[in-house]
Amino acid sequence: MTIRNLEKLFRPASIALIGASETPGTLGSVVTRNVLGAGFEGNIFPVNPKYGMVAGVVAYPDIPSIPAVPDLAVIVTPPETVPKIIGQLGEKGTRAAVVISAGFIEGRSENGRELHQAMLDAAKPYLLRIIGPNCLGVLAPGAFLNASFAHIHALPGRLAFVAQSGAVIASVLDWATHRRIGFSHFVSLGDMADVDFGDMLDYLAGDNRTRAILLYIEAVTHARKFMSAARAAARMKPVIVVKAGRYAEAARAAASHTGALAGSDRVYDAAFRRAGMLRVSDMQALFDAVGTLSVTQSVQGDRLAILTNGGGAGVMATDTLISKKGRLAPLAEGTLARLSEILPPTWSHGNPVDIVGDAAGERYAASLEVLLDDPSTDAVLVINCPTAVASSSEAAQAVIDVYKRKSKHVAKPRNLLTAWIGEGPAAGSRKLFTDNGIPTYETPDDAVRAFMQMVRHRHSQEMLMETPPNVPDEFKPDRQAAKTVIAKALSEGREWLTGPEAEAVLAAYGIPVAGTRTAETPEEAERAAAAMGVPVVLKILSRDIPHKSDAGGVVLDLETPERVREAAAGMAGRIRQAFPDAAVEGFTLHPFIHKPHARELIIGMIEDAQFGPVILFGHGGTAVEVIDDQALALPPLNMHLALEVMSQTRVFRLLQGYRGTPPANLDALALTLVEVSQMVCDLPEISELDINPLLADSDGVIALDARIRVAPAAGDPTDRLAIRPYPKELEETIHLPDGPELMLRPIRPEDEPAFHDLFGQLSMEEIRLRFLHYMKILSHTLAARLTQIDYDRQMALVLTDPPGAGNGRQLYGAVRISADPNNERAEFAILLRGDMAGVGLGPLLMRRIIDYAKRRGIRQLYGDVLGDNRSMLALARAFGFKVRPDPEDQGVMLITLDLPGR
């Protein structure tokens, strides 16, 4: 389930209060007081056999006796009564419940687990949605709903706050109310037996009463649903998250470097970043971010100009900016000249712009006007330190006046932030800024942090819309070869591939490898070295020794076959003594590769308990854990996402070249990440992977060592992934009547340029018929939304040339559906280039998308068609669509097609 019946939770017409009470100090009495005291305008039905009246409202002895069907039930009865109550409510017609009662799975008792499941079993036949159990409740001030035991009512507003913890909900409610911060929704999810973060994100994304979504997350359930919902919501409004447990000390033991490095909090970081959510460190930062994002436009970059009357405050602000990876704006020569004309000779002559302690409002105004014109500045921070010689409130009003005047004449004025330090007059000035919609903060540090949150939010939004470059056509993995290697290992009961086997799997996916040979004895190793050429690297071959270097199982740069034999004999003796129980199969040899400018990197994969496979990239080598320079990403990856995860590491700066060292081939490195990502998507048997070291230089990359752990897998290979990968199984070849072939396949983000070309070949009339209005250009934002889809909720099939056809990546037509979060209804649209009409491609596209919708279990397709689009209406009728006029627009026809259930 997702948003089905959630409207009954947050906008109910009537409420049943099960366990209503007047007994002071009881949970039932607190909830009763809140429900009745919130001003709810619908019917409220208290239920308790002990009372005839509760707080002056008629009470009922049981659920069947309630005279009407309540939309929402609030339950505060002992846990053993809840399953029966849920069943009775469902039978009566209630479709939502808030179970405040505790005593379920949070106690980890067998009885609690049984009650938990019995409650869900009772709700399932009626599609009754449950928030909780073990929660503080829900508040929706706009609907006058307070179904909670919170100590105060929430103020109305346009922020939604969702958390698992009732204590956090109560604390934030208290904090926010005293600061006059209002909410559209305040939701405590508790044990998340049913409604979870994914459901809430889907619901709030479509709620026009909510401007921003704030989350306090302890753990995520149903990772794929969460990621789909988060990615969709983040495209529509700010989603800001605080994740508890950032420094959890307990970490699972792992045999690979990747397992030791990929802590769960880093995985959450990667998930939030991929979804376009903004993560902040604490609740103060959460609300600061909301305040900043709500009153400013998107910042254009990370270059900040600082205007201050106190040099020390400017220095501290600069320190914070640099530590957060922002930049001081490099003021243009013209800007510096204009400032010198209006400021005292003792001004700082640079950024930060220190206009001296006696600066009055006039000096602030003149300086700010110059900085707002500077072409190298993305935002301006104005700081005021209290002095006895100038009025801080006068300076505040001057700043407001200048900014308002400049904003009237500029389409996109520079962002402005302010920090008036102190209390007294400074507090009044901050209120003045707030009243005029200008972000203001108590300290310069807070202001800079808020600016960098804006920068990060912009970056996350750009990530959602970035068009990736094409993966080279020559990347054609040999999946069957890799599967054969893995199947052999599993048939022998092994969980680790040997070095040569791991190398074969990498090679099957196009990853350059050193070329390894095996030898059972020192003498065989000598002969192998003579055959392959020296120098070589010798390694022990044992499934029981995961880290060969630590065990003394690696010797480098052996320059003669004789030295190889001697090293092998010595190595065998050391290993027998140190690891007497280890099974040693022999030795591996590969060429000693000397690359003086290469960097040792690591690429790996580990399977996270919540999010499934996670890709790791970072600084490699034997000191990988000590250096601790890695970044994580969720597969699948494209070239852009691969470059983005690389850029998060410190070693990335070295890879770009320095002091005579040429830059590494970053495209080859990104492609390797894409290849590993594809391997993980294709081969569900891979549960852990290390490529360490992976050498990277200007010539490309080469894997010198790899470890792959495998385990049997069944079912859909993509089920374990948090993001559904490209569905290659939908590709098919289409034979046109006159002979040429086309490929029908799912759309890819890389198709955006071709989609622009397809749009450019449409006539204005064709554009009107397809998009319902005239459009001169297809914006990047719209094109990105059409090509960067969530394959778990949307599908777009495109007609293009088959690989290697030589016509580039042209698109000739497309058909798409976008399902609602419940996967019940899906909007469809179809587009075909004019010169491709008349050969049956329109019906083919329609047939394929209908078949796909049936397989997904979608119950209805619908769409809007202009009344004069006769060809589209005829096609729809031919496939059995019902056609009727839109009652709100007589020029549009509504078409629907009911599909059989699965």
C-alpha cells in the first residue's frame, strides 16, 4: 500500500475515539481532551462502555453501536484488544486508524509480535490504514485535527513534520510553537506497522497544503518504495531530513575492505543524496534550512560575498564558509573600484568587505547595492555587530530598502542573508528581516551554514535533472560467461571465487585485468613466470585467507623465474606456520605492472540490510581503512552518477592531476564504476566485491586484485536493489513492412538529446495535439522529467535504431505511462514522428504499453486528448478506450481503459 485511504487519516469527516476517558492522568483522557479541544468540525464518537457521556459528548459502549461510519478511529486501549477493534472498525466501514497503544513489537516479545501481525491481518481485508502502534499520534492543524497525546496543539502552517519517535515529535512541537512555526501535518509513525516514510512522502508530495517536508528518520523500511517516493517528492518540493544514529559504534564484521568501510550511516547518506533530499545535522539546522529555502530563490553557485562592520565576524564567517566547502566571491575589479569610491580608506579592500565599525545605514545601503551588482557573486551575507556609534535597526532598514528596490528591477536578484549579532535592538532587527521575507540568523556561522544548505539543495536538484553522457557502445558484457564462473563455484559449495575466477568475471564486464595464471607448486610457479615473462607478482591462492598482504601472501616485482620459485617456497612455509588450518590451493601470478603516475583505488560492493547492494569508490591499497577516503552510491549508475560519486572523495583531486602528474582517465574510471554497477544488477549471486587495488592513470584503469563473494539467489535479480535498474528484458526488435528494423526499448536518461531532436522535428500542430498547447521549445527540465524516469512507477518505451545501425541515437516515437503510488491508475501518452505514421507503429506502441500495464497489475489507463485529435481518438477507440468530454474543458476528451486484474 501507499497513499490509499490516507486522506481519511488527515482530512476525516468524523472520528471514533476508542478508549475515551475522563479519568485524570490517563492516556485516554489526554487524547480525548486533544481531539475534542482542537476545534474539529465533524462528528466525534467517544467509545467506552464505562461512560454514557465523555466531556459532554454522548459515548457509545462499543463500535457496532456507533450510529454512523467514522472515517478515522483513534485507539488508546490495551494492546490485546486492538486486533479485534481493528476488525470491527473495518467491518463497519472505517478506513483509517491511529493506534497510540504500545505493547507490540517494540517490546520484542513473542506475544507482541503475534498482536502486531493479528492487527495487520484484521486490517487487510478492508484496506484499513494504520499509523502506529506505539506512537504519539497525528496532528493536522488545517483540518482542526489533534489525534495525539501531545501537550500542546500545533499551529497551522505549510510545513509537514514526520518522525518515528513520539518524544522527538513532542519536543519539536514545543520548540516550533514557541517560535510561531506552523505545520500542515505533524505525524508520529511509531512502529510503522503499516504507514511508513514512503507512504507519507507520496501523500505529502501531492498535498498542496504542504510546502516542504521535514523528516526525522531512525530507520527506513521497504527501501525501494522509500527511494521511489523520495525521488518523486524531492522533484516537487524541498525534502529535508535528520537521520539519527550517525555515529553508531556497532558495525558488522566483514571479510572485505568494502564491508568494513560501508557503514550504515554512509549508506543512508548515499540514499538521501541519490533521492535529491537535503540532509542536515540537527533540528535547528532542519528549521533553518526550511526558513532559508522558503523565502529565497535557488542559489546559482557557492560564491559568497560578506559585508560586515566587524572584521572579526567576517573572518569567522569565512572560516565556516571554507570548512563547508564554499568559496568567497572573487570580487570584480569594477566592484572593488566602486567600493573604494564610497567607503573610508580603511575598508578591507577585499572580500569580506569590512565597512568599519562606525558604518551607519547609508554606508550599508551603498555597499550592498554594489555587491548585488557584482557578476562573480552568487549571494551576499550582511553582518552587523552592535556599536555605540551607529544604529543596528537603521542599518537593517537600509538593507531591506536596497534589496527591495533592486529586486523590482532584476529578474533573479542575488540571494541575501543577514546576521544581526546580539539581543535587544538586534532581535528587533531580525524580526524586521523576517517580516520582510529576508533570511536572518543570530550568528554569522548559522547564516553561512544556511547558505551552504542552499548550495547543497541546488546541487541535489541538479543531480536529479542532469543528463548523463552515453555509455560507449562497445560496452557489451558477457553475462553468460560470468554466470558460468559463479555457477561452478556455487556447485562446489564455495562462497568466495578464486583470484582467476574473480578476474574472469571482471573481464566478462569489460574491466581491464592484469591477466592471472595459477600454479600448484613453487616449480609450476617458476615455469609459469618463464612463460609469461618477468617481472611478476606472486600471491598465495587460498579461499581461507581473505587479505593476502596481511598474511604475507604477496610478493611484488620478482625479476627472475628462479626468484619466483624461491619466493613461492618461502611463502608456502610462512602460510603453513601462520595458518595451519587454511586450505592452500597453490599460487597466482600476474605481470608486475609499473605505472609511476597511477593511483591505487578501490571499487567495491556490499549488500546493506535496508538498501541492498551499495557501490563503494575511494582511495585503495593496503592502507585503505586507515586513509578512510570513500564515497558510496546506490546502483544502478550511469556515467554522470559515477563521476559524481568519484568527486566526493579526496583522491579525486589527485586524479585530476597535480605538479606535473598528468590527470587520470576519468571517463575510463567512471565507465568501470558503471560496469561494476551493471554486474551487480545482472548477477544477484554476488553479495560482496572488492577490486583493490585498481590502478588509474592517463592510460586508463587496470584491476590488479579482486575478491568476489557469492551466494545462491532466486527470483527476480533486481528485487534486492533499492532502485529498479533499466529493464533490458523489454527490449525487442521491430521489423517494418518495407524491411528496415527498429528497436523498441525503455527510455534512458542518456536519450534526452535525442528527445530534443524528436521534439524539434514536430510541427507546431503536432506539438499542440500531443502536449495540448503550443510550445516553441522543450525545456531541459521537462525533457529530463520525460527521460529520467523511475522504472518502478513509470515506463516509457521508445522507437530507435538498433545498436550499430549508424544513424546515431535517433528517436522516432515514444509511449509512456505514469502510475499513481497505489499502482491502480496510470496516465498514458503517445508520440510518433509524422514521417513514421501509417506503418502500424502507433497501434504497436499502444499494444505494448497496454500489455506492460497489465503485467504490472494496473487497473486503468487514462489520458487527455484534444477533441480535434481525430487520429488519436480513433486509435483509442480501436483499443476499447471509453471516450467522454471533460466537463471542465469542452475542448478536451477524457479517455479511459479498464484492465483486468492480475
